[in-house]
Amino acid sequence: REVDVLKLAAKGNSNKDIAQELFLSPRTVQAHLGNIFNKLGVASRTEAVLYGLKRGWLSSEDLP
């Protein structure tokens, strides 16, 4: 689920938009993003997206 959240965040979606797309609450999306940041050792969406691109978890098609 965290990869799904990261892919939608990479497209520039807000927490509310991600929540609607994945049928979650915005707080759940916020929690997933917090878990992603902690696991990757990053402090922002931008850093998380760059990390995902470097690792091959995201592709250019996942970006806006």
C-alpha cells in the first residue's frame, strides 16, 4: 500500500486526493507517508520520490 501512496504522491496528488483514489482516510495516507519517510530515512515527499526513482520503484510514467 505504501508503494501505491508513493506513486500517487509522485504525481503531485494531495493527501486528500490520494485518500479518495485508494479509498482511505487522509489520516491513513498521512500515516503511510510517515512510515515511508521513516523507512527510507527521508524528510519530504520529494526525497522519497527521488529515492524511489533511484531504486527503480518508480518510473518516469509515475511522474506528472
